[in-house]
Amino acid sequence: MSAPRVSVLMPVHNVEKHLVAALDSVLAQTFTDFELLIIDDCSTDRTAAILDRYTDPRIVRTRNERNLGLVETLNRGIDRARGDYIARMDGDDVCLPDRLAAQVAYLDAHPNTVLLGTKYVYVDDQDQPLLNGIPAPPYPEPGTPGYLRWALLWLTAVQHPTAMFRREALGDLRYDADYFTAEDYDLWARLGQVGEVARLPDVHLRYRVNPVGISSTKREQQLETHFRITQRELSALLGEPLPEPALRFLFHRVIPQPQTFDGALPWADVADALALMQRIRAAFFAQNNLTAAERAHIDREWRRVVRQVLIYLRASPDPAKRRAMRTWMLRYTPGLFARMGWELVIGRLRPSSARGG
């Protein structure tokens, strides 16, 4: 029996509500040369009964002898995969019909790319689009290899169920249980050292927001695990351990999340933090061959971080820190300082204009 081009790896555990939609979306792909590896991690609901209905010969189904959890189940699937490419898929998401075809075509045409994601849209438990159907997340952009190399220093960059990666490029790399809740980010960061990472510009997946999923129920643990990976990757970039308070401060400005001012984070020395961000940016630019567009987008991200720092400082009880920030901006980013000052003036004038003043 010849090996398929693609192995679609789908671990399942108690996903009876949305499993049919997920399975049907894979089996209806316009690209047909795949195997669908389904590993049931000891489901106790109707998952097994639903799977019993399917007789498509492309389905390769196994069940763990005991509940192993997501990480070990994924690694078992990688070891059993026969395809040139491995595509991830969850038991509650929905692939659009051309997903596999689009990813295979890109990887065939770009042999240096080892990992490829796609854009996606969020849907809720009733399949209704969230964010008004806008592709999510808008960050990080663009999906080009140089920029995603930068993005992988800070966050996942490729949403797990949109990923397709080269089986051969993995070598001995596997998901690591020490990074549970961010095991995909850890693997992507290590895989990115092997070759290029990219993301298709079109939507190819409907990603279900699960109110009892890891991203919802273990958000703090997930963020902390993300930070550990970011700390590892940035220390490798600069060739030295980085000061944790300044790096943690930057991490909470870079990662999209609600800003906190309640003492949960120390009032870090913002000048030191921004100087560290400058070093990271400079080292990345020096070590990578980037396009002008990629450099420009990283610079826009840099300005966004500065804005986040200013928002943070507005809540600081220490006026000296606010003065230090203004001094730092005047020295290192005078153009941005002037632009933001002008925006502040315009913002204050608008209410009076609206009143007819």
C-alpha cells in the first residue's frame, strides 16, 4: 500500500458534539491523497459510536489503552504518520474544502518551508462567526517567513489546527510535555530553526472557541509557559541570559492581552525594558535577511510596544518614571514622540469641536 502525501492527525477526546462536522470537513477535501489518523484518547462520551459510522478507507483509527493526554497522543500520531506532510486537525474545528490542496501546493513549491499555517475565523459553539467574521487573529502579520521568524520569538504565530509540517523535517523533534498548554509554540520555535515558517493569506479553517478549552481555563498557565519559551528563544538570539523583570514587562506589552495595573506586575524600569527591546530588534535585524516590508512591520510592532508602555505609565503612581519615559523617547524615538504628542492634542480638541467650539 503506497504512502499518502498527507497524514491528517486528529486526536480526539469527548468531542461528540462537533465531531461529525470536523470529520466531514476533512473527508470532503478537494485534495484526496491523505490518511486521517484518529487517535481516541479514551473518550467516555459518544465519540467512539460516532466514529463507528465511518467506513472511509482513508481513516486510520486507534484508541489509547489509557488516557495519555494531548501531548503524548500527538507524538504517537507523528510516529505512526506515513505522509510526506502532517496536517493538524482538532475534533471540533472545520476545514474549508481547499485547505489541504492549498497547503500541499505551497509546500511543494517552497522546499525550504518546514511549517505552514493558514488564516482562520473564530466560531462559537453554535457555529456562529465571532469578530463579525473577520479573519483572526490580525496579529501577527504578514505571514511571510522573515516576519514569522520574528513573531515566533514572542508567540505561537501558527494556530495549531491550521498547521501542516514536513514529517522529514521533524527528525527527532516531538511535542514536549514540559511545555503543556503551549506545546505547539515550543515545537514551532524549534522547528523554525530547521527551516522557514510561513502562513497562507487566505482563511482555510473555522476555529471553534471552546469555553472549557485550555486557552479559556488555563490562560494564566498558558501565558507563563509562553513566557518561558520566549525567554529561551530571546536569550539564544542575544547569546546571553536576559533580565527577567525587563523581559517580562516587554512580554506583557507585546502579547495581546488586557493591560494590568493592579500590582500583578512590578513597576519595571521602563527605560531598561525599552533598551532591551532595542537590542532584541537590532540583533534580529543583523542576523536575518528581511524584506523592506518585513522590517517596516517589525518597526510598527515596536511603535505599538512604545504606545503600550505609555498606557502603562499613565497608571504609574511614580511621576519620575513618566519623566524618564519622555526623556527616553526624546532621545531615541523623537519622531514617534512628536507624532504621539500631536495625536494627544488632536484627541483633546475633538470633543470641543464636536460641541461646536
